Amino acid sequence: MTSSAHHAQGNLRSITFMLMAVGAFALMDAVLKTLSARYPVLQIATLRGLTALPLVLAYISWRGAWPSVLRIRWKLHLLRGVLGVIMLALFTRGVRELPLSATYTLFFIAPLLITALSVPVLKERVPRAHWWAIGVGFVGVLIALRPSGEDLQAGFVTLGGLAVLTAALCYAVAAVAGRLVSRTDSSESMILSMMVFMSVGGGILAAPQWVPMASADALLLLALALTGFVGQLAITEAFRHGQASAVAPFEYTALAWGVALDWLVWQTLPAAHTWLGAAIIVGSGLYLVRREKRITEVHANAEHP
């Protein structure tokens, strides 16, 4: 198989994992938003790690992956862990104040940052068509956000909006660091280190303001564990096998999840400009899916005439 064909197939596999991750994380964010009304954000970040940690340990044991878990590049894992705790705490702060759809719209700056970082850090070659599709997607984000007048005050200027933007930056750097780590370290070690840092690091920071958990929230904690575990596993695989610049744009599908959950859980719907922006974002994502599929088909036909 040629190098180009290998990249194309890897990208398609990664896109599938990304779509799975986005769905799982959207459900997790709905749980975070619900819990954020009753608990401090650092405590929620800690609970995110603590609830998923038993599942991660069981998964590593099932895979028989313990021999490879400790052979890691500690500095990059430490960077990812610190950024993960900060990102989740800031994101939870934002989602507590903003609807999910608005939060995701602000967070959509992350794929653009990942693409920009993938060139100098990962030395990836970004096809011109990808740049155009990502640019169109960014226009859709701006339309959905409409950063002017009343919407500006409701989005960027508030502490919640600024928290989401900072979380997006942390996420982008952590994603690129994860791509570097995945070249030598196992997926299991990446997931375990992130959960450990969230549990231990987040717990230390959250301890002074810890609020006792209500028994009525047990089901929410179970949902947090399952959705967080599935999402973390899927997103790790997504960035492990494909080019970050090709995979990152599919996080835009989170907007559809945000709109649906806002309506089903909180009975709110975005304004018309958000719908228009969503259509542009989804359209750019579908274009990339079709392009990746065509590239794979072309290389497959060339290798097997």
C-alpha cells in the first residue's frame, strides 16, 4: 500500500472514531451542565476522572496492556494531564452559563487551532481543499455566533464565554501533544494518564471547596463515567490513526448534538443565524468526508486494477 493510500484509509477510520467521540462527549457535557448547577467546576473535573478510572483499569486489564502502560514519555503526558484538568474545569464553567449549542460554537475555534499547530509541530501537509473546507466551516461558526451587539455580550465578554475560548486553546495544544505521544506510546497509557491526572490533580485543587455528593446524583455519575470513557477512548483512537488536520473538522458535528440536547433537556432552540451557521459547518464536514472517500477509492482502484 502506498503512503498516500495508507493516510487516506487512516483518516477515514479516524473520522469514524471522531464521530463516536463527539456523540459520547455531547452526552457527557449534558451531564456536566446538570451537575454544574450543584457542584464546583473543579470537583466536576475530578469526578470526570474518578468515575471513568475503574472502567479504564478494567479495559487495560482486558487488553493485557499493562506492560506497555508505564513505558511512556512522561513530560508529554504531564502536559496533556495539566491541560486536560484546566480545559475541563474552564469548559464546565462555560457550559454552566451558556447553552450547549452556544458553548460548542465558541469551542469550534479548537479544530482551527489544531490545524494551524499540525503544520509546524506535526510536520503534516494540509491539502488546499482541507484549508478551504475548514475556512468555510469557520465562516459558519461566525454566522452561528454572530459576534456583535447583544450576542457579543452574551458570548465573548462574559466569563463563561472567555472560559470556553481558553478551554478550546488548552484542548488544541493537548490534542497536538497527544498526536506526538501516540507515535511512541500506547492508547491505553494515554487514556490512563489523563484519567489519573484528572482524578489526582483535580482532586487536590478541588479539595478545599468539595461539596458532599447527593445520592440522587448516582445515576448522573454513572452516565458521566460511561460517556467519558467511551469518548476518551474514541478520540484517542481518532488522533492516533489519522492526520489531525483531516480529523479535527468533524468535531463540528457537536453543534447538532448541542442543539438537540438544548431542546430535549432545556427546551431551548438557537436563533435563525445559528441554524444557518450549523448548515454551513455540517456542509463543510460532509464535503471532507466525501473527499476522503474519493481519495481512498482512487488509490484502491490504482492498486487493484
